[in-house]
Amino acid sequence: MLRTEQLIEILAAPSESTSLDFKARLEWQDPAHKFEVCRDIAGLANRNGGFLVIGVSEVTTGGFRLDGMATDDPLPDPTDI
């Protein structure tokens, strides 16, 4: 499990990278979004790991914005991937 200090360090990154990806939401009912998330997870795994941070979106001027997760945005059932 991630410690608070590790999460703060991850969120201090200026932008996404080959080991860090932000997703504002998990729109699991949308097949295109599901494919994108699975592709990102595979990419992180193929690059020796990394972090996929849900509830955060990258800002075009650099940095990120905390979006949080809505109650209608539940985590997917891993057996449904």
C-alpha cells in the first residue's frame, strides 16, 4: 500500500510520464475508455511499473487538478475487464 509521503511525491510530478498516468474518471461503461485504461495499464506494466492515479487530470499548462471520484464512478470489477 502507498504511504501518504509517496502519494504526495507522485502528485508533485509536473506532468504525466512513462511511469505516471492521470485519469479524471473511470468511465467503465464506455468501451473506448475501458480500452484506453487497459492500454495504459499494459504500457505501465511493460515499462517496469508505474502509477495510474484516478481522480486527477493533467492541466495543459503543466501540473494537475484534483477531480476526486464521484459516487457514480465506482471502481470496476477486475473480473469484468
